[in-house]
Amino acid sequence: MEATRIFDLPKRQLEKFPNLPMFVSKQNGEWKSMNTQTFLDRVNEISKGLIAIGIQPGEKVGLISENRVEWNMIDYAIQQVGAVVVAIYPNISDNDYEYIFKDSSIKVCFTSNLDLYTRLDLLKTKLPSLEQLYSIDEFENTISWNEVIKKGQEIDIIEVENRSAQVKYEDLAFLIYTSGTTGNPKGVMLSHKNIIADVIACEYSTPLDAYDRALTFLPACHAYERTIQYLYVYMGISIYFAESMEKIGDNLKEIKPHMITAVPRVIEKVYEKIMATGNQLTGIKHKIFNWAVEVGDQFILEENQRSLSYDIKLVIARKLVLRKWYDGLGGELKAIVTGSAAIQQRIVRVFLAAEIPIYEGYGLTEASPVVAVNCYKRGVKIGTVGPPLKGIEVKLAEDGEVLIKGDTVMMGYHNLPEKTAEEIKDGWLYTGDIGEWVDDKFLKIVDRKKEMFKTSGGKYIVPQQIEMKMVESPFIEQLMVVGEGEKFPAAFVVPSYSNLKKWAKDNAPEIENLSHDEFQLSNVVMKKLEAEITKLNDNFGHWEQIKKIAIIPNEMTVEGGELTPTLKFKRKIILEKYNEKYNEIFG
């Protein structure tokens, strides 16, 4: 069968891949699978329940949960009765919850656990549209989602089929509220057509075969992970849910996945863990490890540009060290696909040298979301996000802004017609990203148009390029460039506490026993960071070089309000929060 609505995908999967373990989760220490028929039966039970509790076509239903099979059940169940899914991040602020619920008029909401249920229950007085709240996990003093399923037993499946038949290809499927680096979140309206078009566009670039295994751990409310999970269903890939972020390493070895999707911060953490393990080695083993990493740092993908002597060193480095990295990730990976933000090119080079197939891509929620990706079918170029997907048109405006046209472009922003008209003109989506072409084929994202700024001398500063280079230092955890309208660029720096502690043991024992904040804010750490930045400044023009820094002792987080759920800097909020440090730099 042809899939024209998102909820057609599991039915198509049942027809094409009837014996597939569709979703696999760990229960009581064992991996337990759910086949497609069982999943569809559960989806239909929930759909009947939604009809029973009064959900009408076009009404908004909230879904707040971590990544789990029940999330997918509810997602498909809402869609096939013609309602609209509003899936929300579990870790946003109460103010954002209040704004989203009011903007979308959510009538019914499903939460996954007691903390989320209690939080929403306490907010109910500020959420006038919310009539019913349910919890997936059962606790005292909560209303279980099983109550919805029980009420649905009185509904005939024909009513679900009738509702499904009325849903059109062009209809609104869900709202995804962008995390927003400034101001309130914006509700991106995506249709069945938008998502199905992106799934089909992605298929060609995905190096998987039916019945392969994928490990998922990003929140499914993230547009990227959500579309990729739909892609897995379309291609007949078994989806395994990681137990937690802490257990990903164990799960990789147990599952031996063929594909994982990750944001750069997760990959950076994996790389840091590998490096920390290598640094614990002593003697000749430590020297061999460091030598192999140096070989990886120099990796060039194009074989005709590598010397014979380098290729010999690469073979030896792989045999002694680098191949073990691939084996540590399960040993069967066909792809790690990273997106949402730029990844350090150094990590990409070293991973590719280790034969870990890592592909950087690009997309945005407003484009459903995947736009371009590196892949061996159409080409790989380190430092770019690859060629645009088949069926998606990309061009650059005169100022370098990336413009997109195709069936994947959103319907618009919910309740924001003027904002929609600003960003979609003559069918082209104005992304706000600045790009350039490499070799007339590969798209490179330079920075966000709104995040570029000028110094008082009129020179343009491109923060993202500088930030990505600076965090290649093992002693810098996070760095945000500041200085709009000032004489020079500067930076807020979060030091890498663990790496600096190891460094201090041999180089600065006088600060080793200080408290965390005293250590991070010490003059010794300041001088070490300044020395690191001075070295890395050589990669930039004089006007771009970081002249001064201010140390922020603790990591910037989503919970602290400094990052979006997709781990981008909320620059305005960070500047407000650390205004005193800004004034210390610029007076």
C-alpha cells in the first residue's frame, strides 16, 4: 500500500515486513519486542478511547513524554482520528508550557510519569483549555491512560476507520513548538504531506536494509528524531529504545545497531569518554593511543589526496587503536547521523579515520525537518552538511541566506500569519541560516543570520565558527562569543572541570583541593584557558580573535534556562543572566 498519511506507515510496514520486531524495549533486564500487528491493535484501542472521551477532528491533544513505545502509540492514535498532536519537551519551563497550551488550546494531555503529571496538574488553573489529564505510568492520585482505553471498548472500530478515511494528505498532522533562542516558542504546523515527503526524500540517503536495527535515545518530540522514526517504520527497521543516556554504551554493545541519530553534544561526550579512557593508559600504550589519535586528526576522506606513507600509518593506527572504537559502538554501525547543530570537524575526521560512518546533516523544524545530509551514495565532504535531499530545492539568497522549496516546507506558524508571511515568500522558506556551496554540490552552514554581529569597527563576527573551533580544546566545555557593537569579540567560557582537574594534578597542585567554583574561577584556570584560546585564535583573522574571556563556573543547561531543548544557546537570556560578567569584560 502507498502511505499518504503518517498513520498509514505502520499498516504499510505490516504489509511489506510482516514478521518485523517493530519496537524493542528492555523489560526486567531483557529486550522484549512488539510486532507491528500488536502495535496497531494498541493504537486502535487508544483511538477508540479518544473518540469515547470526545476528541473531535482538528482538536489539539498534548503529549509530554520521554522516548518510549507508548509515545508512538499515542502519536499515531491521535492522528488517525483526525486530531492534531502537540508533542512537547518534558524539560521546558512552566512559562513555556503555559504559552504552548494557551496558543494551541490543548484539550486533553497525556504525560508519562508522576513528576510531569503533578507539574501539569498544578498548572491547570493557568491552562483554561485543558479539560483532561492522563498519566501513562500508574500512580496514586493520577488518572491513568488506561481509563481512556477502557472507555474506548464501547466504540466500534468502524468509527475509527471512518475518522481515518476523512483525514487528507494535506491536513495538519501536528504542531511542533520550536524551542526558540529568543522570545516565545513558535508553533510550526506540519501536514501529513510535509512529513511523508521528507521520509521519502530521506530514504535514498539512508544506508539501511529492511530488518536492520536502529537505537533511539533523542526525544521523539524533536522534529529530527520524530521524522527519522517514521523513516524507520517506512523502511522496515526495528527501533530499539535506549534505557537511558547513561546506559547508551551498554545498549550499543547489546543491540549492535546499524544506525543511531544524535545531536553533536552526545557525540562529543562519546569522544570525550574515549579520550579519557585512552589517557588512563600508561607507558607505551599511552604513546600508541596518542599517536593513533594524531593520525586520525590528519585524516582526509579523499584517498587520492592522501600520501602512501599516511595510508600506511592509518592502517597501523586502525589495527592498534581506532578499530576498537568502532567495535565499542557495537561493531555493525552503518551510520551515525548528526544534526540540529554544527559538530566539530576534528571529531568527524577522527571517527571516519576509525571507520565509524558519521554523517553530518542539516534541517529545521519548518522543513519537516531534514534538508541535506552527507552520504556515500551522493557524496561526503567533511565540514559541510552534504548535498540537498532528492526532491528538495535549495538556493542561496544574495546575502547567503539558505532558501528551501518543496513539499516539506511547513504550512506556516500557528496563529502567526504575519510571521509566516515573513518566512515563506513565493513558496521559498527563508531559513535564517547563512550558507555557502562547496564544490558546487555540498551545502555548508556558516551561521545563523540573526546571530552574526558587527563590532564597533564595522567588522562582521560569525560566532558559530569561532565557538566550534574553541571547544576543540579539551579544557573548554562550552564557549559563547559576545561583543556586538564593542571594540572586539570576547567570550563566556565554561571550563572542563574534569580535564582541568587532571591537568592540575601535575601542573598546578596548589588549586587541586579547592571547591568546584573556587577551582573553576581561579587565576590558574583563567591563565590556562587564555593560553588555549590564544593558540586557537590563530585560525581566525585579527578582528575575529577572542581578546578577553569571563569564566562561568557551571555548565549551561536546558534546566538552567540557558539552552534550548536542542542544546542551542539562548543568547539573549545568557547575556541578561551574566550581564555583570559582560560588564567586567567591556567595562
